[in-house]
Amino acid sequence: MFKSIKIKNLRAITELEIDDLGQVNLFVGQNNCGKTTMLEGVFFLIGATNPQLLVNANTFRGLPVMSKELWCTFFHNMDMEVPIEISGKIRESMEEQKLLLRPKKKKVPPTNFEVSDFVSLKVEPGDSKPPFIPDGLELEYTSSKNLTEKITSEIFVKGNDLLVERAKERDIRGIFINPLTIFDWKDRFGAVQRKKQVPEVITLLKEIDPHISYLGLNEIGLLEADIGLPRLLPANLVGGGIAKFLSVALAMLDCQDGIVLIDEFENGLHYSAQQKMWHGVLNWAQKLNVQVFATTHSIECIKAYNNSAASSLFASEAKMFRIERKDENFRAVEYTKEQLAESLESEWEVR
Amino acid sequence: MPNSGPSRITSKRVLAVEGLDEKNFFDKLLKYLGISEFQIEDVGGKEKFPKKFPVLLKTPGFFAPDESSLVTHLAIVRDKDEDEAFQSVASIVAGAGLVPPSKHSTFSKGSPKVGVFIMPGSKVKGTMLEDLCLKTVEGHPAMKCVNEFASCVSALEAKPKNMAKAKAQTFLAAQAEIVNSVGLGAQRDYWNFDSPALDELKQFLGNLR
């Protein structure tokens, strides 16, 4: 569980530090202030030895392709000369984990000059640096627990293939939920089913559709629900709210001691359902030791979060941060649960 | 003032007061003084001020992302209520990372410049806005009735606990059109804004020009 996160040179973010994170953290802020990029930064740090996540993040943004031209889009101002740095301190141990992202340089074959009396040279740019072609990205992960060990992995395009080298599994697990991944249920449902936690999911779903009495995977791996019709219905067709509830519930239940990142928490949910989902998230976060990072634009979502936290024994672990941006300056403004409640009561803007 | 949803800090000059009544009173007084570019926010009194004040500073528009203050002047007006009111406010201001003024009715040199005024000021007896309002109308014909009423109820076994509030309400009740708060009384021009009793406050508020 992270106590703090620091992100440098990732996409729009020049430098952003967030300290005193809670176990459940809601991020707000104006469009283009870096909320989603911050979530991506945390996601990359969790999977610091899995370069595939970089490509996944672009897919989540609706960019399901990768070419050499797109490597620079991860870097601030698309300047690959300045590496991306993402670091985080672990709450209990104060261990510092750090990820450096830089271009993987293409190996340029040695040039053979023929020695003769006259060598004709064309005029080159007046720059002392040798030219290089970014051939992919290199990830370097270090931890203050073991400063001598660097884990380096790579992702690059070769021909028509996207290749990953030296990826490693890590102990910590993270799940990223956004509007494009909300139907990502199959594997997670299987894991939740094995842990006999499906009744908990059904209890939450009943909050928005009391007719739901059964959930299960069919023979081709499709998740189906019994909502009182003559036959089971694919869960995708039950409704957008159910899909979002399912997605969040399965992620929380399948991510014990891990981190769940939820972009646009309110997406697909009526305001009256948001408090119910926050209630579930806060309960599971406490019960399963999950750290949550969520974003929203919606004041209803913020109020629902505040109300759910107020009725939870977990209130002291519920924080809100507003990310502010002006040109190249970023800051995170922290609200404790009490400060958020005070601000909403005073009708002061918090977003 | 119309309620148009959650408020951001949009003015460089902010007046922090301790209730809706005070918001109405100062809105009228500042306009009377020809000060037009200001924003008034309710930060609560003795009980709520310690919690609400730091939250006001987090409101969008108070500080820029580079931590510089977008607000140039922050005036805080609070009722006296207790002997150490100024020290109490100054210490909360300092605890929030701002530079408090060294004495009552002045502004600090920080960014923002912070001023503190404890009602009813150093020249008027009492502990609250109502004392100051009553002082502005001490020559008003209705005050004879108000004082007689106060004298009469003082003899009661269960007399009003707050005589300044009782007298202010009585004064408002003695007007042709009755309103039930000193702030609304200000909006109706029932208090005398030309009174010398307001000189110290006017001088303080002049910093918001």
C-alpha cells in the first residue's frame, strides 16, 4: 500500500507528488489536469517489471495500436530525452520503489569508412550527440530494499510483432477499471467463485436490481445472470449499472492486498447507485486490505463518497485529492474525510 | 445573495465572516463604502472557525498550483466572545501557514495579507456585531423604546441571556417593515452607516479596496 506517489515527465505531467495517501482515495480536478495519467503512473509502478502495461494503458485510452511513432507519447512534451520517473513509498516499511522509463535505443550497426585519399562528407546537423532511433521502451525498476538489484525489461516492435523481453511477475497486484475494461469479467469471476465470494457480489447487485438471484459462467465462459426471466441472460445485457457494479466488485474481491484503480467512478451509474457502490468499495477495501485510487468529475459521486465514508468505520482512511494544473505546474490538494464534509456543508467547490 | 451552487474563490479580496447574518451585513456595508470587488465567505465562529478556516484555503482559486496565493487580501471578522479572540484567530491563521497580523484591525505583510477584526472593535463596548449595530443607532428615536424594553425584561426571572441580541431584535421590530436579523436590517438600511462608531471597522475594510 502506497503512502506517497511521485510522477515526473509522464504524458502531460511534469511533476506531481501526492503524499499521505489513504487506503481509499478519490481524485478530482478539471479536464486535462492529469487524473488519468496519475492512475496510469500508479499502474505502471505496480507493474514496473511488466512492460505490456504501457500498451494496455494506451488501449484503455482507445488507442489499440502500437507503432514506433507512438513510443514518444508516454513522455512529457513527447521528448524522449527526459526519462519518465515514477516512485512510491510503501506505507508500513517506507521502502521506496522506483520505475525509470526511457527509450530502448536501436543498435546502430558499425559504420565502415573506406580509407582513401579523399573522403567526401555531407553536411550533418551541428549536434555532438549521435543520432538514435527509439526502438521501444526500457523499464528499470529499483527498490530501496535492495539498491544493488535493478530489474530491467523492454518492449519493442519487431516487424509486425510487439515483443516483450525480461518481464517478471511481482508480488503486488493492480487492476485498472475504465469504461473500456468493464466487461473484463471471465477470469476474475472464476477466481471469486473459487473463493466462494459470489454471494457477496449478488448482494451488491441486488441493490440496483433486486431480481438478480444467480451469477455463473456458462460452457463458453460467458457470465450469465438469473433476473427472473425464463432463461439466464448474459450479464452484459442486464444493464450498464450492473456491468459497472460487477466490474468493481470482482476487481475488489480478486485483489486482496493489492491496488484497484477506477477511472471515472460514476460512469454508467445513476447518482442513487453511486453511494451503494462506494459502500461496497469501502467495506471490501477494509476487509481485504485493498488500496483504491478512483477519479470522478461528478459532484454527486463526491457527495456519495462523503456519505458512505461518514457511515463507515473506515472514515479516517477515506481521502480526496484535487489535482490542479496551471501550465507546467501541478499540485495535489488533500482533503481528509472531515475536511471534505466541511467543504460540502459550506457549499465550497471541491472539484 | 443568490445561491448558485458550490462557490470557488474568484476575487483577490476575501472577507471571512462568522455566519449568514454577517454575510448580509458586510455585503451591504462594503457596497456602501464603494468597495465592489470582494467575496464574502462564512467560516463560522468560535466553535467552527478552527475547522472551516483551513478548508476555505483549499477551495479552488485561493492558491495557484505553484502554491502562490491568488488572493491578495484576506480579512477575517469574528465576534469577541472571549478575551483572547484575537490571539486565537491569529494562531489558527499561523497554523494554516499564513502570516497573521501583529494586532487587531491591521493586516500582515504576508501573501495574502491577512487582517483580523474582532467585533465590535476596540472603541465599542460589547462582544458582537449586534453591539456595534446598536451603537450606530444610539440616537435613533426607536432606541428609547428599545432601552425601556430592555430595562423591563431585565427584571424578569428568566431574562434574555444575550441582551445585545434582544435589543437588536427589538430595534428591528420597531421598524415599519420588520426583519429578523441584523444582516437583513443592514440590507434595509436600518443601521446608520454614517455613524462614527463604524470608523474603526471602515478603516479596516478600506484595505480591501
